[in-house]
Amino acid sequence: MVIEKPQSRIGIFLLLAFGLSAIFYALIIACGHVSGAGGMYVTGMMWAPAIAAILTCRLMGKPLTELGWGWGRWRYIWMAYLLPVAYAGIAYVIVWASGMGHFGSPVFLSQMSKTLGWVSAPPWLIAAGSLLVFGTMGMVSGVATGLGEELGWRGFLTPEMTRAYGFTRGTFFTGVIWTAWHLPIILFADYNSGTPVWFAIACFAVMVMALSFVFSWLRLRSGSVWPAAILHGSHNLFIQVWLTPITAPSGRITPYAIDEFGFMLPLVCIAMAIVFWRLRGSAQPALDRHH
């Protein structure tokens, strides 16, 4: 029998999600690095919400199809892929243009020339080639790990939160939960870019809660979890693997301006949140239709 109150399903899901994640929190904190076990610990942590969502569906009598397995329309897929290129690109261009960081880190370009096997290539080709490789083949692993989180946060939690509290409050609550879920590895491991913990958490929280509105709109409007998974993979890939590493420091300000723990991305993401919040009217009818 399906339990009708979404709050009941949300409660069970959160207990399972944080309970399963705690296993991987402990492993990551014990070794002190999110790269522990070759990244397998953080992969397990990212898939804990997906396992929790599936278990909750089974326990509560909710069909697994409601997690949004269908691919949906291609326009939402492309939107999800390109949005991080746009908002992260804007943030980093401002950083480079203002002198808070410099494009073309010699350390990154030297490492990439060896990794790609292009030891004699000019710097511009290494930069462009690495971006192309990461932005295509790199998306496979990025989406694979991102899907774990998104089956939980967007596949399961976002529709339930929206039914219980509406788009605005539901998305806000989801953003708070999503932020809190990251806190153990920010506080007790090395998930940071070198800024004080209080500053890192503040910037990260604003960015995550702002992006929640983008993720929620895509999930509800498309009726599919895949745009959210692709947005997650694209965000992590372009920022963590290319934009941050290719930015050379320009004094002490650089770590405070770049990455997910600096102030520039949250500022741009707030603007993104406002845009998608204003589009919220097109998300609720889509949820009702897909449900």
C-alpha cells in the first residue's frame, strides 16, 4: 500500500540517505581525503542517496518509475550540459579579467601535456585539447557519479518536496539538506580549495542552495532525472577538473574568488536561481502531468 503523505516518504528517505552516507563519511574522514581509495569512498557516498531512494520506494510502495528514468526531451539534456559552461564560464572570466586569478596555469598545462602525451604541443592546444577531452569522454564518469546523488535529491526528493511544500519552499528545503549532506567532508576532510572553513561553507551553501532551483526546475519540467545528472556531471567536471586547475594564483585573493568555495560562483548562481525561480510556474504543472 502506498503511503500518501509525502512527508512520511521524505522522512524515511532522509534517514536512509544519511545513514548510508555515514559509512562513507567515516571512511573519508579516517583517511582525511576525498580522494581516498582512489575516489571510491566518495563514489560510494554519492551513490548513497540513490540506494536510499530505491529502498524508500520499495518500503513505501512507490513505483520506481517515478524516479524519472525516462530520457526526456533532448533540449533539457543540452540545457543541462551547457548551463555550467555558461555560469561557471562567466564567473571565471570575471576572475581572470579582474586579475583575481590568471588563465593558463603553467603547472596545470605542464601536467596536462604529459597526461595527454602532447609534450611538444603549444599551451593553447593543451588548454583546448584538455577541455575537449574532459568535456566529452570525461562526462561519462562525471554523469555516472552524479547520477547517484541525483536519483536521490532530484529523482526522489524534489518531487516529494514539491508536492508537500510547493516549488519555492520545497526547493529551498532540498537545498538545505543537500548542503548539510556535504558538511562532514568539508569540516573533517579536505573538501575545500584552501579558504577558512567558515568562508568555504558560506560560499558553498549559497552556491548549492541557488543551484537547487536550477536542478529542481529541470527535473520537474523534463519529468526526467537525466538532465539533473548531466548538469551535476557537467558542473563538477568543468569547474573541478578544468576551470579551477587552469587558473593560476594571483596573490592571496585567488582561493577566495574561485572554485565552489570562493565567492564568484555563488554570486553568478544567485542570478541563475532568480531566473529559474521566475520560471517556476512551468514546473508545477509538469510535475502533475508526469505524475
